[in-house]
Amino acid sequence: MKYCHMINKKNIITVVFLLCFLGLYAQKPSDAQRVNVHFSEVSLKEILTQISADYHIQFSYGNDHLALNQKISFHSEDKNLEATLKQLFEDNNIVYRTIGSQLVLKPGSNKNKNKKKKAREKRKKRRDAIREERDKETLERGRLFDFDIHSEIIGNKDLSLEEEELERDLISTDPIQAINTEEIGGVYYRDTLQTEETNRVAPGKYRSTKTSLGQFSVLPFLASNIRHRNRFNVFSFNLIWGMNGGVNGFEFGLMGNSIQRHVHGLQIGGFFNNAEGHLYGMQFSGILNIVKGDIVGLQVAGLWNLGGNVYGSQFSILGNIARDLYGMQVSGFSNIATDVYGFQVSGLFNFANGKLYGSQIAGFGNIAWGGKSAVQFAGLFNISAKAQFQIAGLFNSAQFVDGAQLGGLNIAKTVKGVQMGLINTTKELEGLQVGVINHANKATGLMLGLINIVDSIKGVPIGLINIVNKNGYNRIEVFGTDAMYVNLGAKFGFEHYYHIVQIGWKVDAENIYTWTAGIGVGTKLKLNEALHFNFELLSSHVNENDLWTKELNLLNQFKATLDIRVRDRVSFFVGPVFNALMSGLYNEETQIHGPNIMPYTLFDQTNQKGTNLKLWIGFTAGLRF
């Protein structure tokens, strides 16, 4: 009895031990379990807590050892749980070990940290290279988004429908002759019709089908052709709504028409028309037309037209959608297509997801991505990958411009042509920029504006302020002359040609104040590293005892100064100044023409119109920074 009691006690202990072991085993993550984990700017502590709750994993760590409050981002797709945790810990330099049912975590060594950092950088470079290659392929393929508009919106139905045999000869079709569409009006079109092939959209290019003279329907289940619904009809009348195999003539539906195959001829629906196959002819409806195949002809709808490849035109009040457009889309709201070989005209916006070999005209904006966008006109904005001509009221944006951008704000990555607007900016310029503010990283050509900013230039920036960073000549100077005692000037441009902005101030012995504001141009002639000459032409308006003198009062100067470098970016300059003062002022009390700013004159003469000219030679000296 005692022995049995001991056995029972041992059995109980064994069962309890097995249950605990199974419980611990159940908490252990399965290697086959696939998980998706996404965290962005979340603390490490929150990530561990979330993983512990979702996958029943117990973590053990010291709060003082791990950077638990550090914000990190971590993403893992379609990996088992063990690989996901391994990636998480390696990315954050954490060493882990399984002890019992827990994962014990501690910080890794600096050596491991550097090694893992290099591994992360290597993975990042590999991802960036893959992304760059994918973007390049996307651009070459002519897609802004990696999906087909037509397939996403109205589906991509297989048109190889089962059709019944018809006891008659097939309608023969002639092959399309090769048409040279390589270049039309200076715009290159892709050679979609360069090879001879059977016309895939010509009438008659389908399997033999049985055709009925006509049918009458109230609803699809109340129809004269209910036993032969897959047949084509020469004449079809649907009192409310009808469903037929196809149309080889004319169909009218008070509410709508649904066709399982193709439409050859005219289809009119009060509210809608829907064709699973192709349309060779015309569709008219009050609200919506849908053709899942190709359209050779015309779609007109009160609200929307949706079609496959359109060889013709779509007109609607609200919008048009097509895969490839060879023709015209006109709508009051929007037009959407993949590749456009023709025109898109809308009241609001046009969107070509692929290439645009034609024109987009919109009241609001145009978007085209892929091949060269021939012409874009918009009241507000134009966006394109490769643009030839963009005109917008507000802004234009393109990666590559091989032509012109005209708008309030023009943005491009590379410009070979003209940018003209209030503000123009590009990374690389080969051509002309005209605007109030022009900016380019690298320019070859002419920049004409009030303010020109460029990193490096092979050409000429012409403006009031020209800032050239790399090979530029940008200086501030404080100096005095015999005409104006205190002057502050700024020079912007590059050494061979720069612009000058300066102001001057003077108070004479009679307590008469005079100030000047002037602009000019100059060039630098380098002698050696410490010496060079500056030759400058300036014209300043002279204001005497007044905020601004309205009469003619110009001081024109030619300066030739020797610049001596004192230290890096600091130099002393001195030289003669040749002055010519033209003034229409006359003081009746003193009977003197012009302001009294010259110490003497070499020439002083007044013409019959009262304009006085004074000439003298002075000097200037100052510091240049």
C-alpha cells in the first residue's frame, strides 16, 4: 500500500513536469510561422512589448543596459519569427540568448556594433541600388505608378470568348500597311504600326458567331432571345435593360445595354452602355459608357467614359478613362489615360500615366510621366517627366526639359532650352534662364534676372545680384572717395564679369547731407596670388538734402584700383576714379548747377536744355572682404 502511494505521488510529479514542459514549449515561437512587422519611429521598449503580446514571447533585460527609449524604425515582411527577431536584434546591436522560456537581451560590443553598422549600410546601399534601378526602369517604361490604369479601374478581361459557329464564310481582313510615324511635326512617336500584322481592331476580326435579325427585351430575363442570348443582333431594342451577345448594327436601351462580346455599329443607352469586348462605332449614354476592349470610333457620355485602347474620341461632362489614347479626350472635369498619342482637353485636369506624344490642355493642371510630353497648357500647373513645352499660370515641374518652361514658378532637374518665369530653378542648365530669381547648380549659357544664384557657370549671369558659389567672385567692401566720404558696396558674379551694388554718404561743412545709390559692372585682372587690378563702371543717383531727388542727378564713374591681399579674404585697394556728373538741378540763390560734391572740375558746361556736365579725376581707397 505504501509502495502504491509512492507510485501515485511519482506519477503526479511526472504529469505536472510534463504539463510545465508542454506549456513552455507552447510559448516557444514556431520557426514556420510567417510574420509581418512594421514599426516607424517607435521606442525599442514599445516594440518588445508589442512583439511579446502578439507572439507570446517573454523577454528579459535590464532597464539600465538597453537603450529602451531610443526611437527606431523596423520593418520585416514574410519571414519566420526567428529570422525577424534576429534581424531586429542585429540592427540594434543586441545580443540575445534563450534561457528556459525567456529571451535574455543585452547590449552587443562596439566591435559587433561597427560590424553590424557596416552590414546595415551595405544592405541600405543594395536597397538604394535596387530602388534606383527600378525607378530607371519605371521612367523608361513610361509609368508614374506601377500599375495599369485600365486594369485597375475597369478590369482586364480576357476577350477570347467562346462563340458559337455560324454557317457562313468569315469576313476577310486586309493587313495594315506599315505607316511611317517616326516623326510628325518635330515630335517623335513610337512605331506602333511599323510592322505588318493583322489588324486586331478591324471589323470582322473575331471567331464565327451566329447573328439574329433582331431582339426585343424588357429585362434580361424577359427577352425574345432568352434562348440565344449569346448571339449578335442586327437590331436590338431594350425597353428597360437588355443583355445580348453582341451588336452588328443598332441597339437602343431606355435604361441601359449590356453586351457580352463586341459592338459593331451604334449603341444608345438612356443611362449606361457596357460592352465586354470591343467597340467599332459609337456609344451614347446619359451617364456611363464602359468598353473593356478597344474602341475604334466615338464614346459620348453624360458623366463618364471608360475604355481600353481608344482609336478615336471620348467626350463626357465629368471624365474619360482609357488605356492608350490615339485621338482625343474632351471632358469638363478630367481625362485619364496611360499613353497618349493625341489630345487631352479638360476643364480641371489631365493625367497621362505613361507617355504623352501630343498635347494636354486643362483649366487646372496636367500630369504626364514617361516619354516626351510635347505640349502642356494649364491655368495652374504642369507636371511631366520629360517635357518639351510647358505653359502654366502658377508653376511647371519636370525632370527633363528639352524645350521651354513658361510659368510663374519653373522647376526642373535638367533643362536644355529656356526657363522663363518669376522664379526658375534647375540642377543643370544648358540654355537660357529669364526671371526675377534664377537658380541653377550647374549652368552653361545665360542667366538673365534680378537675382541669379548658381554654384558653377560656363557662361554669363546678368542681373542686379549674381551669386556664383564655386568659381564666383563675391565681395563686400567699405571705402571712401573724394565725392562720397563713406561707401558700402557688394560685388556678385565671377572674376571676369561681376555686378556691383553700392550706397554712399556725405555731410559737408555747411551741414548739407548727400547720399547716393548706384549699380555697376566690373572685371578682375589677376597679376599674382596677392595682387590684382579691378576695372569698374558705376552709375549712382545723387540725392542732396532730400529723401529722393526727382531731377536728373547722375554720378558716373570709372574706377581702376590695385587690390593688395592682406590676409585670406581680406584685401586693401586704392586707385584713381574718373568722374562725370550729369545734373538737371539749378540753385537760383547760388546760381550753381548740380550738387556740390566735387572738390574741383576739369570740365564744367551747361547745354541749352539746362543739363550740366562736370568732369574731374578723384581717388578711392578701402577694404575688401
